[in-house]
Amino acid sequence: MKNFDRDKEYISEEKIREERLKAAIETAETANRIKSEFINRISHDIRTPLNTILGMTDLAVTYIDDKNRVQDCLKKISFAGNQLLSLINKILDVNKIESGGVNLTECETNLSDIIDDVLEIINPQVSTKKHTLEIKIHPLAHEDILGDSMCIKEVFMNFLSNAVKYTNDGGKIVMEISEKESHIKGKTCYEFIFRDNGIGMEEEFVKHIFDPFLRAENVGHKLVEGNGLGMAIAKNIVQKMDGDIKVKSVLGQGSEFTVTIHLKYCEKSYKKFEKMSVLIVDDMEVSVLNQLKNAGIYCDICKNAKEAVKLVETIHQTGKNYNLILCDSKYYRETVRKLKERINGKTEIFVQMSCDWQEQNETEKVESCRFLMKPLFCSKIYRLLEEAVHTETMDNVENSEQEKDSLEESRKMTAVTEEICRPQKPDFSECRVLIVEDNDLNLEIACEIIKTTGAEVETAENGLEALKKLENTPPDYFDLIFMDIRMPKMDGYMVANEIRNFAREDIRKIPIIAMTANAFADDITKSKAAGMNDHIAKPLKMNLIFQTMEKWLSHKVIDEYRKSIL
């Protein structure tokens, strides 16, 4: 009986070991699969901005005498270069996360400066997608803090850029900022809420949103750039700041991220501004009123220009004046014009406020006035009052020097591009090409390169659109198809397979060239198995595209060109 019990116990232990081993193997296999998928994806994501950089360089060389085209190319090269740098930094950061090597610096910084820097980067993206971005600031007792400003910006950029990308055009994004009491001695707690009415997430994905290497692929939503690293990095940074991130999301309705961080704050005295006076002309809620009054600053608020002019005149009749007048952009010109007519010679500093980043550039070109980007922080007002204390005037020396530096840099870039050999352009003017590509910049590059050959180009931004376009064409309409692989709704493999099984013979026979950032050997095998004829890896090279077109369109090339290359 004892032997039986020992055998039973042995079998039970062996079974437990087998189950643990099986679980460990499954965990390892899952980890390897996720990392393999990540490597394939990161290869794609690295090649995408590289494609822009090299493609736009080729186009700049082609149009070297067209200043506007070259400038446009250089801007896009710069944008793609920053994308690539950001991606490389994130790969390095996630490596630090896994090794536990992320360290934060502690330097004096200002919350308003951090927000301004983030908005300067994100606002062009918001404008492109016609979103509304609202910043709500609840009363803040401490705006000067000790912390790692770069890491805080990275966290903010991650949530805001995701909100922009995963919200359909014309959506609304809100960022709320508030200060709360911290449970950690010597620190204060900041709460940042990021809310959007975008596509949202499934409940199952939310559970794993902070896992490294994970990225959601939403069916039916245009594929957006991302590498599945941002959330993991943000979570790690926030935890290093004794904080936390809470997530709420409903598929099809939007997402909300609540970020709390605990930071040391700087105690600063603003006694030198006591008894100074500020007038704010704005019909929006102003949250800084109590903080200004606590600093001994007299502050009035008017809702429109007429009310502001009347109040200023009343103040002047008592022999006093405001040190600083802040006007929202929609009231600025009317307020300043009327006041300058009636209070000529007074010492007010006029400042135009706006939440429109483009308006700042337009205003600075038209008139030399101070400009303040919203949201309105107390620290911004203190800096302007500092100017009033010292009665300093602004000058344009620094700006002119920057313009000179920029011009010199542009000349250097032009000199470099002039030294690059222009690729020989063949003539495919008798051909019509279809490009299927969901990335706007990649589509522009491919179109411009192929159009230089004289070929007529048509486009489709996804596989379903491409199939519909093919179905509605007359016989022998397209001579060649360039096909991206990673696209929403249908990937390139599925589209190629559908084309090869099309009812019309002329469509089935069209050569299909994979033009993709999926560049591994098995990617080439997959594309050929799906019925594609050739494979071009991004970044795109003009000569390679020309050679590929010559290879598959030789029967269409005019005799003169065929003779010239023999």
C-alpha cells in the first residue's frame, strides 16, 4: 500500500512538472512569436521614413532647379529624419526598460514650457486632421517643478499623438491639467487626463496595452504608424515618478487616459510684482485669476473689446494704467487700435493670445507685437511682467541671425545635392501604372518618381479601392501595378491573389510589383506565392524602379529608347 502511495505521489509530482514545463514552453514560444512579429514590424517602420528620406532626396535632385519643390522635399526629409530618430530612441528606451536601466534626471523646469513644447509639435498634426484640441487648466499652485522635462514630454506626446492618430478627421481631443495633494512628503501630485472621441479599443486589448512590442490593428481603420513601444515606455516613466496610468476605452466611442505623477516643486517669490496690474480680454474661462491675486497682482477680466476699452479709459482717468494687457486674438486688433487712439503715450504692454499656432507666424509677419500661446499659465504672465519691470523692448537681431544661418544651411544642402548623380530616366509615356499605397508620403514619392518617366499614374489607398478601380476599367487599361503589402482592409497578398483570380483575363495578366518595407527573404517568397511578379524593398531607389519598369514594360518602350540602352 505504501509503495502504491509513493508511486501515486511520484506520478502526481511528475504530472505537475510536465504541466509547468509545458506552460514555460508556451510562454517562451509566445514571447518569441511576439518578438519575431515586432522585428518584422520594426523593420517595416524603419524603412518607411528611410523611404521618404531617400525618395525625397532623389526628387530634390530631379527638380534641383525648382526652388519650391526642393524646399518641400527638404522639409519632408527633415520630418522623416525626426521620425526615424524618435523610433531609434524608443527602441533604445524599451531595451532600457527590459534591463531596468531607465534613470530620470531632476532639473528645474516649468510646466507651461513643457506644455508649449508639446503643443508646438502636436498642433500641426492636429491641424492636418482638422481636430479640435482643448487644453483645460485647473488652478495650479506650483508651475515650477523639479523633474525630467524630456521624459514628461515623451509621456505627453505618446498620449496626444495616439489620440490624433486614432481619432477620425474632425474629432475632439481634450487634455486636462490639475494639481492635487501628494501623499509623498516634499512633492505635489499632478493629474493629466487625455480624452478623445476616436475609434477606441476592445476590452481585451486594453488589458495588454502596456505590454512591449504590442500594437493594435483595428480592422477597417486606416493603418497608422506605430511600433507598440510608446505605451510601455510611458508606463515605465510614470512609475519612476511614483505615478500611475488608468485607462478607459469603448470601441467606437473613444479613450481616456488618466496620468498621475508626483514631483518636487520650487517655491518662488513674486513679491516684486505686487501692486502691478493686468487686464485680460477673453470670453473664455480664465483659471489663473486666484493665483495672480495671491501674488499681490491686481487683475481685471473683460469679455470683449468694447468692455476693455471702457475699463482702461476709466482706470486712466484715475491717473493709473495697466502694466500688461492680454487680448485674445479675436479682440486684439480692435482693442489695441481703439486704445492707442485714446491713451497715446501710455506704457501698457500689449500681448496677443491665441491657441492657433499658425496665427503666431502670420501675426509676426504683419506686425511686431508680442504673442502668447494659450493655454494661459501664471508663469507666462510673470515673465511678461518682468519685461514691464525692466521696460525692455524686443528686437529682431536674433531672428535675423537665425535666418542667415538657415539660408547658409540651405545653400550647403543645395551644394550637396548638386554633386549627386541624377538617375537616367527612361520613357514610358505609352504606359499606365496603378499604385496601391496607404501612406501619403510614400504614395507621393512613388507617383513623382514614376511620373518622371512619362507614364500616366493612378492611385488607390487600399486593396478594396484597387479592386474596384480595376473592375471598372476598360480592357487593357493598366500596364503595371505597384502594390504595398501592409494596408488596411486587405493586405497586398490578398489583393494580388484576388487579381490573379479575376474574371477578366487582361486583369489577371497585369504584372504586379510588391513595393514594400517588408524586406526579408520570406517576404519575397510570400509576395511571389500570392501571384506578384517582382519585389522592390523600401526605401525606394529611382534606378531600381526604372529597371523594374523596363523589365516588365519592355514591349511598351519606344524604339528610340530601346536602341539607346542596347
